[in-house]
Amino acid sequence: MKILIAGIGKVGKTLVEQFAEEGYDLTVLDTNKEALERIVEICDVITVNGNCASMEVLTEAEVGKADLLIAATGSDEINLLCCAAAHSLCPTLNTIARIRNPEYSKQVYRMRDVFSLSMIFNPERQAAAEIDRLLHYPGFLKRESFAKGRMEIAELKVEEGSKLANASLTEIGSLLDCKILVCAVLRAGTCITPAGDFVLKAGDRIFVTATANDLSALLKNLGVVHRKVRSAMVIGGGLGGYYLAESLLEHGIHVKLVERDAERCRELSALLPKADIIYGDGTSQKVLDAEGLRDCDALVALTGNDETNILISLYGKSYGVPQIITNLGRVEDMNIIDTLPLGCVVSPRKLCCNTIVRYARAIHHKTGAAIAVHSIADGQAEAIEFVVDMNTKHFGEPLKNIRLKPNIRIAGINRADKTEIAGGDSIFGEGDTVVLVTSRDEVLLELNDIFAD
Amino acid sequence: MNYKMMGRLNAMIFGALCGFMLPSFILCLCDKDGQAALAFGISIALTGVLALILAILCRGASVKFYAREGLICVGICWLGMSLLGALPFRLSGCFDSYIDALFEIASGFSTTGASVLSDVECLPRGILFWRSFSHWVGGMGVLIFLLAIVPISGKNQGFTLHLMRAESPGPDVGKLVPKMRSTAAILYICYLVLTVLNVVFLLIGGMSFFEALCTAFGTAGTGGFGLKNDSIGGYSPYIQVVTTVFMLLFGVNFSCYFLIAFGKFRAVLKDEELRAYGIIVLGSTLAIALRNLFGAGAVYGTFGESLRHAAFQVGSIMTTTGFSTADFDLWPTFSKAILALLMLIGASAGSTGGGFKVSRFLLILKGARRNLSRVLHPDRVKSIRLCGKPVDEKVLSNTNGYLAAYLAILIVSFLIVSFDRAVSDMTTSMTACIACFNNIGPGFSGVGPTRNFGDFSVVSKLVLIFDMLAGRLEIFPMLVLLSPAAWRRA
């Protein structure tokens, strides 16, 4: 499949890296020649230098032979123009555009029709939705939901002195009195697909699968305080800050939004009448103290600068803010990030890349395709949801009799009426969806790829 | 520095080398030539064992690979390939010393075609085949071959661009299609198709299959090792014309064939390098043909004959093949002067030919013209264009740097070779260096088309071996091997 990617900023680059890994034919367009030079040295792509909205440039990039175009330049208008121009040159093309200006956010569905777009993505808005979700269910570092929300993979950290520390995986079910499955463990920067006798240690980040009810039970039994977030302090009034404040206010959470640009503060106060807009530098201890960080239930570091966000979160931690969320756009893959007490880490570009990758895989493999893909454990593992169809091997056999390739675990099986956490006697049948976790390097494109025979 | 990955690549290259030696081995067995078969058998076994050891030592290499590793790795691969590829020559007893054997195989892989032998007709068929086949292998490049057939660094082949850049000739190497593997495969398919066509045309001319195959290998790689002592001179005019045409075809940038295959004829016609290449070939051919026909020291009686020989020699020298149909050392000075200039220009970038490359020559000329106009209009801003597109200033400065390195190597090797007792005059030492460095083969005077490099001293031969490999790999991969900075950690 041939994919065109216009614009290699943060999102574009992550997409190129992911797609190159999966072996698609990639053409990258950008006006910055040096950035193209850099990408071609690390990824197997061909580049075209020029304005991606120009038909001449698109023709040079052989848009006629492409199956998918992703417009991820910094400008919404260029992205739209690019998709429209490409569509006129190749009517069968699937187009995806990044639109992030809040002024357009109410009209995205109309725009999708007008510009014949297959999909619109908005990293900041998606990140805000994710943060909003995390604040509703505190205690986990991250949650990914499958089967329309009936099954989740949640990430949590094994704290010193927790019941989980030094427990083997076969014990924890009885220890915590709920049915969960640990499908991946991130220890010292490497991802492990654990077997039953695997013993957890303090400091591990574990990824557990459970039904939504069991997850709440898990938290309760672990002794994690489930305190409802009533007020949140958000540092950084950029696009992400705006989207987050908007949805938090909608859910009745009080928001203090700290922004250091006076003009932007005025804009925000016009847009968000219910929020407290504070004009000040979020990295200044005085500002945070004066605005009562101590009394806030949550702190979200959402400035455009990763280093600043890390500093703010560390400061919040030292104050004992119960729930901390850090937005990292660039450095979230660095191994040392793990060792810092940053609370939950949210990466807008990674979130939207997951969505786009899933979409690309779906148009590439019309049958047996993955219907959900989430990159977990700092990108070292993937949780994928597949549909079982007629061509799937081994259906109707108990899992204990099926040999899988190494480093793959079936986490759960979803049927029309119930969701089941995978055990040795579980079976899957036609029409079910299977959620599995893999830390293999190779990309799993269809369900049959997981079987050893 | 990623030593493990470099080791793994070398292991793959040696593995491929075993495969390349296999046809010669089988040919020796068919001919019941015991000694030569044994020589190939031992060489294959040795190379195979070495590949295996390297592969085991370098398991679990990381795929991260940068420009420095790419350059060094390509240099080492070619050096190692030459050292191992020389074994059958020496072990079969056809060559008196290992250095002679090394010279011959370096000449083969680098597609030079300079020989140390005065009589090739007495060689066993297996050895002759290996000589010619080494041209074909070296012509498009072994690493490109590997890139086309094995996934060197997993699914993401991004890092392999450095290998292609280091091995492929030309100032600005790029991919034809998004995937490196498909690009390499397309290049090899073009190469294969043209070679097969060449064989078919030679077979129609009444050559035996073995002869046709070996001659086609020499033509395709723009090498120049022949099966006869008088090169192509003894064959019919038809075969000479076919070889002329195919030499010229292999001197064209292979991306042109890719464009033709997709029906983009207009883009091919617009290619400035191709045009310049055509004009130079036509102009030189006519000038030589006329000079050889008229005036003092005229060598040919009819225009047809003169044209045929002129075209063959121009094609052979320009594409850096090195076949000959006539002893052009006996031609008038004007004709020789044109050939000498063609030696310095060389073939097109992205072809199998060597030399300075027509596109670089064009860039240097255009750069000089711009500098001249700067003298007259100091404030004028002007970008240099090739094929209508502005050329990056980086490419221009790289080209100038290449010219400097090119001249430096030529000067140093000229000085060293001039020390040689076997060298009688300056023309010999100068053209020996030029002919080896530009991967041509024959030069003038003492290294003319009827002579060979056998009498040179060991030192001269080593210098020329370096020149040949440096010429094929466009200097830098070989030059970095000599630079201590490249070997230092971090």
C-alpha cells in the first residue's frame, strides 16, 4: 500500500517511523529540505520537496498511485487544501487531515463531507479527552479501552510495599480477589511478556486486563484512594489546555488555567467564562502557591515544552497533589522518564498516531483486520483487537491447546453478551473479538499471524 | 561505531561471494579441470567458513547505521571481497604471485579490465569465467545486490541508504521508489535484462554461448576483460558494432531505463547528463573517424571502417570499459588526445561505468561559468540548474571536494608509479594511473591496448589496486579506511 505523508513535524515523523516499520511504500512531502534529508537517512522512504497543496508537487509524488494521504502540516488550511487537491487528482484516494483550530472544531463533520475526507484528527483534542478520562478514574497511569469500553487495559505502577510487590502472577488473582490478567510488564525500560511464575517487583509498570468492574475492585483492594477530582489546575493555555478546560468544565470540575501570555489569557477568558484564567508563569512557585496548588485535586502540566512540564509535575508531586498528569510531546520515549514521579504521561502525537495507524491497517486488510490498536509500554508493545472470522484458525479450541508465537498473550475475548478475561479454558468463536498483547518486533496484521503453526 | 552490523554485512557479502564463485567451480568440474576446480573448491570453502564465523560473532547486531559506518563498511567489503576473490587465481597456479592475482581480481570487481597477463587464451575456462563474472558482480555492486535480495535491517530499510550512497556512483544518489529493496531490485532487473539482450545479440552473431556470456559480462559491468589476446579485434564487425552499442547503453544512468519502462520518455529526453553524454560520444567519434581517415598518419582506408573503429574505441574509453578492436596507441596524436580526455570524463552517474562522471563534469563547468559571471556582476545571485532543477549548493561543494580528492589521488599515485623501474616514460606512468583510477583498463604507450601491467613492481601494483577500488567506489569509502579519525570510538 502506498501512503503519502505531507508535513513531517512531530506527528508526521512518528507516523513515518511507524509506517516504515510496517513496510508500506511511503512518500514524504515537506517544504523543509533539511528535515526531509534527515528522515530519509533513518527511514525507508522517498521524499518530495515542495508545497504539498500544489498539484504539481502532488503529481510528482505520484498521488495517482497512492491509497492514503495524511496531511499533517502545521496549518489546518494547507492540510485541507492538500487533501482537496489530492482528491481531485485521484478520486479513490483516502485522505486524513489534521485540523486543530478550535474555531473549526464545531464544523469538522461538515468539513469532512465537503472535503471528502476519510478522517480528521486533532492531537490536542484527543489528548484532552484522554486526560479527562484519566481524571475520572484516578489510580491508573493509562487506560485503553476495547470492545466499546467493556474491556480495558490499564497501566499501573507497583509501588514499594504494595500487595503486588513480590507476588507471582498466579497468586495475584486470589490475593486481590478479582479476575485480572497481567499481560505485559515494563521493567527497567524493557517490556516482558510474563509467564505464570513471573514475580513482580516494586518499580515495575504493569499492564492489566480486566473488565471495567474488576478494575475498580482492583483499585479498592490495592488500597488506592479513589477520590473524586473536584478541582484541577491546568498549566498552559494552548490548544490542549483550552480543549481540556472545556471538557472538564462540562463535567463539573473546577478549572484553574495558568497561562503566561496576557493576550491569550484575554482570549481564553472570553472563550471559557466559567474557568479561572490566571495570568502568570506556571513554572513560578509563587504563582502556583498563590493560586492554591495545595488544595487542588489534580495538576495537569500542558505547556508546549516537555522540560517545563516535567519540572511542574515534579513540583506538584513534592506538594502532594493527589493526581498529576504530564503532557510530553517529544521526550516520552526516553528511558529515564520512567524513573521520575510524573504521574500519568500523555502524548498527543502518540495517541493520534495510534488512531491513524489503525485506520491504515484497516484499509490495507479488508478482512481479519485489527479493529483497535494501542501502543503500550512506551511503544514496546501493542495491544490489538481482532475480529474472529471464518478464516481464523483454531476457533472453538480451548486456549491451552493452541500454540502461539513467543511474546504474544491473548488478554481477553469479547462476545456479544459478555467479556471474558482469557484463561486456559477460554475459547473464541466466529464473530467474537480477541484482544491480545504483543511485544514482538514484527507487526501483526491479521489474527492468523499469532499462531505458531 | 556499529562494528557488529558491519561484521554481519561482511558475512553476507562473503556468503554471496561463495555463490558467485559457484558457476566457475561447476564449469571447472564440467571441463574436468582438476587443479582449477580444486582452487575454486578451496576458495569457496574458505570464504564460506569465514562468512560463518563472522555471522556467528556478529549475531544480534543493532540495525542503526549511519553515513560513517556505511562508507567504512563498503570499503571493507570490497577489500575483503578482492582478497578472497583472488584466491582461485593464485591457487590454480595461473598467476605467479598473490599480488598479481589480487591485481587481476581488483581489476575485475572494480570493472577496470587491466590485466597482468600477456596471454589469456591459455587460461582454463573456469578462470576466464571468474574473470569476466567479477565484472558483472562489481558493475552494479554487491551491496546493492544484497539490498535487493535480503532484508538487511529488518522491515525498516532506512539505514541502508548509506550503503547505497557509498556504493553507487554519482554526485546525488537517490531512490527510484519508496522502498530501498524495490529500488535495488529494479536496478538489478534493468541490469539483468540488458545483459540477457546483449548475450542474445552476440549469439546471433555466431559466438559460442560461453564466449557470448563472458563478453556480455565484460560489457555489462563496463569491465573489459576479454577472452582473446586481441580483445574484440578478432571478432566480426557485427559483434564489434553490437558491443559498441551495448557498452554505450551500460554507460547510461540506469534510472533512465526505469523511466523508459514506465513510459516517461519526455523525462528521459530532458535528462541533461544523457544529452551531454550523447553529444560527447557523437562528437568524439566523428572527430576521430575523420582524423584517422585523412591527413598525415591516416590509419584507415574507408570511412565505414574508420567510423566503426572510432565509435568502438570512443564507446569503450568513455564508458570506461576498456575493450579494443584496434591498437589505438598507433593512432595519430589528435585521436589519442581525444581518447585521453574521454578517459578523464568517464560514464554517466548511476551507470556501471567509472571515471569522474559526466554529471560532475557538467556541474564543475557550470560552477566555473557562474564564477566567471560573478567576476563581472559581483552582486548577482544565480543558482545552478541541472535538468531544469536548481542544484543544491551542498551538492556543488561536494562535487568540488570530489574533484580535489580525485586530483590528489591521481597526483600521489602518478608520483609513486613513476618511481617504478619498469616504467619507461611519463605517458606510461600517467596513463597507467588514469586508466586504473577511472576503471578503464588500457592506457597509452607501455600500458597500451596490446600491453599489460605484469612488469610493474609490487609497490606500483598495490597503489594501482587501491586506485582501482577507489575509482569504483568514488574515492571516499577507500579514503576513510586510511583515516584514523574513522576508526576512533565515538
